[in-house]
Amino acid sequence: MACERIPVLCENCRYFKPYDNEDRTGECRRNAPQPVTASDTEEKYAVWPEVHESLWCGEFEASGKVRSSANT
Ligand code: SF4
């Protein structure tokens, strides 16, 4: 029985939320958004880290939907 290996990439991770654009980027929703302060206005807000779909980290968990078969 063949066993398909899921490429360890953000795009195949359950925590990846892709943006609706062509940059192949999205948000990592592994943790709560982190507070940041705008350098120009000093406005405070919170953001999730932006990641490219070809990146990965040690917290990867397969989403069950394989978007890529390339392991870059
Ligand atoms: S940075 Fe890690 S946890 Fe976040 S989407 Fe990528 S592989 Fe998943």
C-alpha cells in the first residue's frame, strides 16, 4: 500500500490562512495575533505573522488538504 508523504510547507499546514492574492503568502494562525505599534502613528493593533507558502517551521501540522507536491 502506497503512503503519500505530505510536503512540510506552510501551504499544507492546518495553521496557514492564505491571502486572496497572487503573492503566495498568508497568515500563520498557530498562535494568537501579536501586538504591534505603528512606527508613524504609534497606533496599536495585533497581527498574525505573515508567511510565504513555501516556508515551514517545527510546529507544522498537516491540514489534510495537500495544495503542493513540491518540496522546496
Ligand atoms: S509557520 Fe509553521 S505553524 Fe505556521 S503555517 Fe507555517 S508550518 Fe504552519
